[in-house]
Amino acid sequence: PFETSPDSPIELLIKSKQLNTGGTNPNLKSEKFTGYGYILRNGFGTPGEMYVHLQQIDEGMNARWGQAAKGGNGIIYYYADGKRYSHNEGYEDVGDNAYGDVERCTNFGVKNNRQCYRCIGDYRSVGRNDLTNPLYDFGFAQFASVNANKEASPEYISRSVLMSGNDYILIFDDLRDDSVEGRLSWFVGKRDSFPYIYQLIPNVEPELINQSPPDIIKTYQNTNILLSKGRYYDGKGDFLTLVTHKKDVQTSLRNNICEVKRNEALDLVFRSDKIITYSRSGNIFEGTAGIIRHDLAKNEYEAALFIGTKLGIPGIYAEWKQKPVFGGFSIKNNAIGYIGFIQVTEPCTLEFTLQGKPDKDFVFYLNGLPVSTKITGN
């Protein structure tokens, strides 16, 4: 290796018999990194692995991330099934060239002509900020959100990504009101394919950007040539967008609820800046961010609440009675009952309601241990 001495640990490792043993599986999981962003993973190490990164750096001692969006803040990276479905054109992330916040990258920005230090172009992304919101990871569903800084607010409030299994993501760009102009940009490499992009709110058609990039190698001398291809979605008010790499995933929006069909499954995905109240066929939701997934063939349900007060599937629902500032939970049914996870930042009270009377063998487990319960009603 470059700049290593013959007796360095790297050289010794290369010469050792350990080199071709396959190494140790790092078992990478979803994580939140201050000064970097949220990493959402599903199916690590499998052919169907999916990786999504929602990037936001802070004002700390960061390495060089490029100029656009003050270092690529708000950018989404999307990889799945061994392929790349998003792209930033630049050396060192978005690059050192004077590109706007939504140029040559996969991002979102609000139209804003206020002057600020090193701001480029007509659109402002969420900008640099601290990661104050938690990462929710319930396996089958994950949720991450970043808040806009003062350069983008009050027009831009936040950007969030809800990931469902290894199937799709739902992106929500929360704007102040319907008068605010926004632009969603999605770029891919010149030889890459676009994912399937369903722009649900405000339901606008894309402007196609450079659909036939020149077949030349990028260098520092030809940075004025666009070597990727993209799409601009321009509209006003909140943006709700579903992105998937799977052809069989189909979606529609009904009463601000995203209905997603996945082969023999149906999802109800909830995301808004206003409270959504839903109750039908045993499925219950009240809040602004959550999902209910139903495997029709197995009649299995899995549901997650990220922001809200109430969530339920046929047979059971749960409701915050003492609600934490940040708190989410999941519910799944199985052959012997129900299982789920609770993620909170402070003491709270969550009330469960069963449909029908529990049998004599009813046991409630918390952290794997049986606990005493107080059962009321019939």
C-alpha cells in the first residue's frame, strides 16, 4: 500500500493467512450519527439489501463536504438490490463547485432570495443543524427527520424519510404553507436507472434534465459539463413523494393517506403536518407519522407509530396516556398473540386495549419479563 513500511500492521496483515478468510461480518444496522445524518438499512448482507442515507451535518469540525446545500444537507442517497438509484455530481460529496442546493444532486429546497453566507442559487435546502430528533427503527419500518435551519426557515420546516421494509421510502418536505415554492430534485448517474418516483403532493410532473449525458470521464477541468441526468419537481406547499426501486410497488393517495400495494400486501402510510385520524376494519391511527402493513396471504399485521397518539391493528390498539416529547412504538400479531417495541426518551404511560376478553393464560411481558397488569372492562 501507498506510504506503508514493510513492517507496518497493514503490510503484515496482507502477508498473513487471515487475508482471504472472509473477515468478520460487521452486521451493520441503522444508525444516527451527529454531523453526518441518518443511515437506514434493511436486509444487510442479503441480495435485497436496501440502504438510504438522509444527510445533515452540523456546524462542528466537519471535513470538506462541498459547497452545494452547505455540504449536501438534506440530500438522500438511495441504494438497493446492489444498484445505485441516486447520485451527486461532484468530488467530495456534492463538490467544491458553485452549484445550487438542488443542482446535480438528490435534494429539496424552498425558493428563497434572502442573502446568506455561501448560499448559491434560488433554493435553500434544510441547511446545517443538530440532529435533535431520534431515529426510530422497528425493523419493518424506520423513520428519520431533520429540521431546517434559519437560512431556510420559516418557509422550510423539516424533511423526513419513512422507510418500509426493503420496498420503498416516503419523503415528506414540510413547508410553512401553500404559498411557498419548492423544488424536489432527483439525479442519477449517466448509466444508472431512475427509481419509480410517485410525486403525490402537490402531484406535479417532472422537468427532465440532461437525459443523454455525454460519454466522457469527469475531471476537474470539465466541471461545467453536466454528466448526470435528473428530474425537477416544482410546486407549492408540502411535498409528499414515494420512491421505490420495485416495479410491483404501486401507490395512490386517498384522504391524505398513502395506500401502497406490494404483491400480496397492502400498506397504509400516514404522513402529514396535520393530525390524521383513521379507523377502519380494526386498523386505527391518530397522528402525523406512521404505517400499517398487512400481508394479505398470511393475514399478518405490523404497524408502527412515529409521531402521534394512537395505533391499532385488528384485535388490539395502544394509546399514549402520558405522552413523551419523543416516543414511538410498534405492534405485530403472531401465532400466539402480539409483540412490539416501545422507544421513548422519558417516563410515559401507554394503554393497551384488547378486543374481547383475555383468556386465563393471558400474560403481558415487558423487556422479556412478565409484569402485573390491571385489566378493566369486559
